[in-house]
Amino acid sequence: MALAFLAPAVLIFAVFSYYPLYRLFWYATHRQPRFRNKEATWVGFGQLWDTLTSRDFTSGLLHSFQFMVYTVPLGLILGVLLAVAAHRRLAGIKIFQTIFSSTVATSVAVASVVFFTLVNPEVGYFKDVSWLSLSNPQSAMFAVALTTVWQNLGLTFIIVLAALQAVPDEMNEAATLDGFSATKRFFRITVPLISPALLFLAVVLVVSALQAYAQIEFLTGGGPGDATETLLYKIADPKGVRGLDVRSGLSIGLFALTAIVAAVQYSLLSKRVHYGD
């Protein structure tokens, strides 16, 4: 009976996850022919190793890590601050809660077009802001990250607000009677109680940052130069400069990186997470 219930899920995973992963390994360990009438040649894992140690992979890894550092902490902190500010019994507070959560309905494409309209150095409203200028490649990644933070802010706000609403009022009232300040109540009581939500958001935002592509394609096209070419952007390869074997190797590297980061993140943060009875 258990196998019968598991069979549909196993079949779906086999078709859409396990088999594509197997094909990635196949392409990464075979040299692809230049002509279609030729068969691919097995070259072993040396080709995969060459891909994972190439400058393509290391530069993409660096840019992905930079993008993750820009987006995850800032997005999490802003979401928590907005949720704390909106978690009040005030007249009209629902209006502000709706405004703060509205970006959850905004697609990556829409958010990218909005920010492109604002900060484009040629046609944008803020032409003095040179974030997307060809002469300032260091700021291009920050511009893309800012778009992502704004687009993910609604999701972070909703989850943190829901976690705050589940915190019993009696605990904060008791802490107030004990002389705890608002800051001390927040870090000693509120943060431990909403830590499961924060752990979930941290993992989701990290995985989302490692899989960012659309905003980079819309805003910078990987430029200036290759300043915003993350690992996933190199895998998608819209410029068509990499072969299938190289992109398959990069995909395996991204898969392993995402799994390792998520596992390490969960193992470190879960020790500080408090699950209530």
C-alpha cells in the first residue's frame, strides 16, 4: 500500500528530476561532436573536472556569491523591520500591510522593467545614478540585487508577519512587567519564537539568489563585461559561447553548490531555532 501511494511521486521525480540529472552527467562526461551525424565520445570525469576548475566556473561562483551577499541579509532585515512596524493594532494598519506585501504579486520581469526605467543611464528618471553605466561595472551587481530585494520583500514580509501574529501576547506582557525594554523583548522573546520562519526564509532566499537569471538578463545582459554573469547566467548562456558539455558541467556544479549551502545553512541555523510545543 505504501509503495502504491509513493509510486506517483517517485515517477514524477524520476521523469523531471532524476533523469535530467543523469543526462547532465552524461553530457558533462562526453565530448559532443561538431556534426550531428557523429556520436558523442566518452571522455570520463576529467572533462567535468576541467569545467569545475575553469575560470568560467570560478568567476560565475564569485558573482553568484556576491549577489547572494547583497540580497539575502538586506532582504531579510528589511522584511523583519517592515513586519515589526506593521504588527500593531492601529486604525488603517491593514492598508499598510497590503502595501508592504504587494510586491509578492510582482513578477521578476515587471520588477526589472520598473528598476530599468528608474536607473537606466540613458533613458531612466535618475540619470545621475550610474549603477548600470558601462564605466561603473562594480555597481551593476548592486543594482540587480536591489531589484531582487524589492521583488522578494513582499514574501519576506508576509511570512514574518504571520510568525509575529502567532507569538502569544501574554509573553510580551509578562516581559514588560519584568522590566524588559522593547529591544530586549524583541531579541530575547520575539526572535527565538519566530526563528523557524527566519530559517525557512534564509534557505529560500539563498536558493533563490543562486538561481537568479531573469533580472540579470533584463537589466545588464551579464555586463558590463562579465561583471554580473552569475553561474546560472553562464549556464543559460544567452550569448551562445559555451558548448553543451560545459554548460552541463556548470549545472552540476550549481546543483552541488546549492545542496551544500542549503545543508550547511540548515545545520548551523537549526541549532538556534526554537520550536514551541
